[in-house]
Amino acid sequence: MLPIRSPWLLALILGSTLIGSAAARAADTTNPGEPQSGHDSRFQQVLGLTDDQMNAIRQVHAQQAESRKQLWRSRRQAQSELRQLTLNGGDPAAIQAKQAEVAQLLGHSVEMRVQSLQAISPILTPDQRAKLAQMGPRGAWHRGGHHRQGS
């Protein structure tokens, strides 16, 4: 079993993963020569990014896009298998092994997000880094397109 702090850790990992996934989707759907998507535009507006900064951030995310997609697929499959094992009265050892697999995949997601943030950090000004650090788990990609500051 995971330690008692696992719900907090899981929430942190999932939040970090959501940011990375949204950023990868934004990078996958836009190229520097194409018009910006609404997600990119909001992200650029909220942080006050220049076009050059935005293009550099897209490049960072594009470098990890395929790995991120594969990891997301693997994690989704493992979580589905864990859910099935648990709901169908699976063997406790099999459940524990699948839980460990899911935790490992979540850990890889966090590692990828950290690498992405480390690569993006030098592109941003100190003020932009502070704004990005204050964003919630979904950042400017919040469903519905609303980024709430101060809430």
C-alpha cells in the first residue's frame, strides 16, 4: 500500500500531469507559422509572452510530444486495468502490482513535466516565471477558457 500521504501526492502528480498534457496538446496543434489556437492565445496573454517566446515554448513541448502521448496512453491503460482488477475482486497481489505500475507511470509524468518546466524557465522573464508558478494545475488551458486570477 502507498503511504498515508498518497492522496496528496496523487493530487499533486495529477495536477502536474494535466498541465503537461495541456501544454503538449497546444504544442501539437500549432506550428509557428499557423494562427494561434485559443489555448495558446490565452496562455500567451496571461503570461505576457512575445511571439518569439511562444514559438520557443512550442518547440520545447513539441520535443516531448510523442513521448508524452505514449506515456499518457500507457498510464490510461494501466489505470483502466487497475480499476477493472479492483472492481472485479482481483487478487490483492495483482492489484498492488498494478497500483505500483500506475504510480511509476505517474512519476514519469512528473519527471517529464519537470524537464519541460526546466527547459521553459530560461525562455521566461522572472515575472512570467512567477505568474506561471501561480497558475493552477490547468494554467491558462482551463476548460471553458477562463483563467481566474486571485481566486
